[in-house]
Amino acid sequence: MSDQESSTSTSQTEGELDEEVEGEVDTEMEGEGENDSKHRDSPPLQISSFSSTLRAVIRIKQKYHALKKRRQEVEGALTGATGRTSPKFFTFDGTTPTALSVPQKKKRKRRRRVMYPNRGKRRAPPKPARSRAKYCLYLLFAIVFVQVYNAIENLDDHLLRYDLEGLDKTLRREVFGQQGAVEGLLSHLKEYLSTYVHNKPLVVSLHGPSGVGKSHLGRLLAGHFRSVVGETLVLQYYVLHHCPQEADALQCARDLSAMISEIVERAEEEEKIPLFIFDEAEHMHGEILDALLQLVSSKQSNEYLNAIYLFLSNLGHSHVTKHMLHNSSSTSMAKSGHYSHFVKELTPILRNTLEKLHVLWTEADILLLGLLEKGQVMECFLDEMTREGFYPDHTNIERLAGEIEYYPEVGGHEYSQTGCKQVVAKVNLL
């Protein structure tokens, strides 16, 4: 309904109320006039007629005020209804003041009644029993913690048993110019010897030119392991000594397999890891390499998996020499940064060459030993002269080192062609 229609309805209602009030007043006045005419015809007293007239006026006035008040209330209700924005239509339900004044009560949600059985008293629901799974979980955590702690302790015990710190000091003191290779070898040993359970044996192959310290490094490792695991659990195998004839290669392979089997069984009983060193591996016959491949294979039983195989050879020495002579820089090979770059470039080339010779080399981790410089050769002379009881005269050491043949100087480096191989013979001539 529009505002014009609401104003029209309001004026019509007000007119009806005015007519109603005027009608009632006229009715009262007519009634009073009839009463006055009756009184005039009759002879009652003037005081009684005046009092009746006064009462009639008072009643008319009261009715007039009541009707006026009612009209004002209706107008107020209509004005409030038209002032709202929504809804914009007129209904007769809200015209009565009683309907507007009564507030609506909010509906309360009925609570669900708790049903109890007919028999017995009302009782609170029982508390749920505590699950024992929580305590089992706590117990599992405790067991795992103890196992991990024991494993850490066992790692320390294994490393202490093999005294790798003492081996590190010995190799750094006795091996000259091969610090990168020494660090790589100790890293392999530390990782392997930290536990007694393995899925394959440790196979390491050291390659380098003649006289750079391969055999000397093997002797130092053999002496150290003999002192920590026992004489019977270390084997040094020289092919030219144990099997010089190629015709005996098959029998040598059988004897070597039987010897290694006996050592690994004894090591399994003592819960130790044996060491097998094969020097001059470049002279090994195919039958011996086949036998060693079967021994280092992961298909063997557990006692064969807990062993260390070290191969020393000069296979690929030409690659090492060529690389060092063509890529010499001011950085020394003894530094680990240059050594890692040196190994990263040469290892794929050398591995490709070795795999063509025999499949055994695919099972080995390759470490490279580089050429020795003149200063490192002088350190070899100093150490050997000290061992033999000679006075370490620097002039004499420099003279002896000058008698050794060297490659042409490249990049400020003068590399020896024979390394320290002639040091012992020259010191013995003094």
C-alpha cells in the first residue's frame, strides 16, 4: 500500500470517529432535551432539574475525552505502521494497542529427558574405563629409546675396538703426499666398522703410479689390524710370491678360497671383521679374480659379508700421470679440495678401463694416489735416514733427492718418476 492510500485511510478513520463522537453527543443532548421538556411539563423543583442536566454534561464530557483518547491511540498506531519500511502494507491486526504491547516469548528448546530403566535407582552414567593402549605406547617408546641408545653405544664400542684414531695418526705421519687418499680410506673404514651387521663386504681398490706409497700403506694397515683383531684375522696376499706360475692359477684360486673361508669363520666366532690385502693386483690371474668375485658377492652367507678387501695396483697409472702433468696448478694434491676434483674427473675413466679387464672391479670403491713432488721425496729420505740412525743432514738429503729422475717441471711442480721407490736403496748405500 502506498503512502497516499495510507493517508486516505487515516483521514477516513478520523472522520468516522468524529461522526461517532458527534452522534453520541447529539444523542445525549436529545435525551437531556427530552428530560428537560418532561421536567418543564411537570412541576418538579428547579434544583433537581439542574443537577440532572449537570450530570448529563459531565457524562458527555467523559465520553468525549474517552473517544478522543482512543482516536489518538489509533492515530499513533497507524503512524507507527506507516513509518516502517518493511512491510509497506496496512493490516488491521496491529491497530489494537494490546497486540503491540504484548512482547513475544522466545521458544525454549525442550531438553531431552534422560530415560532410566524402570527398575533400580537413577544413577549417573559410568565413567569410561582408561585404555591400556596408552601405557603400551609409553612402554614402546621406552624400548625404542633404549635400543637406539644401545645402538649408539655399540657404534662407539666398535670404533674403539679398531682404534681408527690411532690408525689416522699413523697414516698421516707415515704416508707422504697422499692425504686425500688417506682421508677417503679412513672414511670408508669408519662407516663400515661402525656396525657389525652388513649387506655386503667392503671392497676398496687403491690405484696409482709406482713408488707413490701403495705397498707402504698396505703394510701400515696390516700392522694396525694385527694389533687390534689378531694375527690370524689379517691376510696379506702377494700374487708374485704365492702364485708366480700362471699354470697353477686354478689351484691357487682354490687354496685362496679355502684360506679366506677359514678366516671368516674364525672371525664370525670372535665377532670381529677380518682384513684381506692383495698387493700387486695387476698381476692376478683370471681364475683368482673369479674366485674373489664369488667371495665378495652379496649372495654369500653372513660371515662372508663382514670382511674388508683391499686391492693395491698400478692399473690406470697412465691416466693418473697424464692428468696430473696436464692439469697441474698451484694447489697441492695433498689438499682435500683438489683431491676430490681429481678423483671426480678420473674415477669414471679409470672404472671404465678396469671393468673391461674384469667384473670384480665393479664391486670396488676406487681411490687414487697421485704423483709425489720433490719436497715429498725429501720427506721420504728424512724418515728413512732417521729409521736407519743416520744424521738427518739437509744438504745430504737434498743431494740424494736430486739423484732421482723427475718429469719436466709443470706449473711450478716437479714430480718424481719413481716416487719414493729408490729411497731405501740409496739410504742403504750411505
